[in-house]
Amino acid sequence: MIKECGLFRHRPMIRLKKKQEGILFTVPVIISVAILLAIIFVCVFAPLIAPYSPTEMDLANSLALPSRAHLLGADKVGRDLLTRLFYGGRTTLLSAIGVVVFSMIVGIPLGLVSGYYRGPLDTVIGRICDLILSFPSLLLAFVFVAGFGRSIVNAVIALGIVYVPMLTRLVRSLTLVEKNKTYVEAAVSIGYSDARIMFRHILPNCISTITVQLTLDLAYAILDLAALSFLGLGVQPPTADWGAMLDEGRGFLLENPLLALAPGIAIILTVVALNIFSDGIHQYFEPVQRQLPSFKKVEKRMRKEAA
């Protein structure tokens, strides 16, 4: 049997590097998804699993501590805290989704048009975004709510306006990159309309990055809405909301700390889970950009730069 020697070994001149694919279902992502699903479940099915009505008052159990009748206690007018926590989650999550949807409806088309056409239209949209971004987001939301009136709908619209410039700038930058690629030139040569090229060809190639940003915006919207409700600019009594419950409970920390701790922990869990989930999506879509170099690679690069 002839042994293989070096002269007859075939080695390809060019080695094609396999594209790296990220791993979506890591342990942190699985835990964050489980937490989010649990929160969504109790919020959606709150009318079925909540033991009481969110507005049912029982003055005899005012500021009651946790017991069989009230698992987390009761607030100052005897309303069950666990029930209001479930219903407050519905209000908070739906309002945050409303903020993100509003920013999507306005921000994505503006970003596509701005990046695709450039010129004076891009300048006008850019200056408007710069003007809005020059103010602190919450302060600008306070001004809008003060002008429109105190309600959860006005708070959602105000925060949606604040979030539009950030999404518009992101979509614009992605559109500038995609516009110069070959498939866009091919679509133009075929005779496709600008609207079809933007929404049927460019936008799908930007979905991954936009999805990551929208997930982060959802977490920020929960915090901002809670801040508005905490200051009395969001939902109005007796509607349950995590931010409003936090405001109501801060005056009774010594009598029943759970009145403030329960909604605060719910906000923290939701926001942290959303951030971990967003980071997991980013690692899945862009594994190379999120991978830190090893010490050997850093040392080797430093030696090359020194030489």
C-alpha cells in the first residue's frame, strides 16, 4: 500500500472561512425569555387569575400585611396589591408597546426617505431630529404632557415623539449603507419604484438591527412611563400602573414596604430581562462584532504595531 507523501497531498490555495453564526438560546436569554413570558402571562390573564377587582376597596384591611386573603398585602384603601400588580403590568406593557409602535410608524419611513433621497429633505428631517434630541427626553415628555393634558394616551404620544428621532437616525444610517449595494442598483435598473425598493428590499435587510433597537426602546419606554406615572403625569387614579403604585407606596414604607417594593421589583425584572434578551438578539445577528479578542490576539497585534 502506497503511503501518502507530501507531493500528492492536495491543499486548496484559498480557504473559505465559514460564516460564523450566533447562538440565540443561551442560558441568560432563556432565563430572560422565561421571565418575560411569565410577566406577559400574568398580565394577559389577569382577569382570570387575579383574586380581586383592581378597584375593589376594603377599608377594614387598609395597609394589611401579607396574609392568605391578600398574598402581598393591601394598599391604603384596602385594594389587593397582587391584583393591582397584575393589572398595573397590563397598563405599563401596553403603554410601552404603544410608544414603540408610534415611533416605528413615524421613524422608520422618515429614516428610509431621508437616507434614500438625501438632499434638502434629508437636511430638514435631520435638523428636526437634532432639535428634538437637544432636549432631555423626560423633560421634553413633561412639556408635551403638560401641553396635551395628563393622561396615559398623551404620555404615550409624548414619549413616542421623543423616541422618533433616535429610530429615524438609525434607519437612515442603515439605508445609506444598503443603498450603495448591488441589489439596489439591480432593482433600479429593472424599473422598480422607489417605494418598493425602500420597503420591499432595503427595509428587510435592516430588520435585524432595528429589532435590537426596538427591544431596547421597549425597556426604556417602561422606565420613562413609570417615571411619568410616578410624577403624576401618566395614568390617573384609580387605574393601576407600576409607576403610580410606586408613588402610592413610597409613603407607607414603614407600614408595608411591599407597596413600593413589589412594583419596583416588577419594573426592574422586566427591564433587565428585556436588556438581556436584546443583547442576546444582537449577539445572534452580529456574533463577530460582539466577540472580544483573546489576550494572545491583542498581544500579537501590539507587537506588530510596535515593530
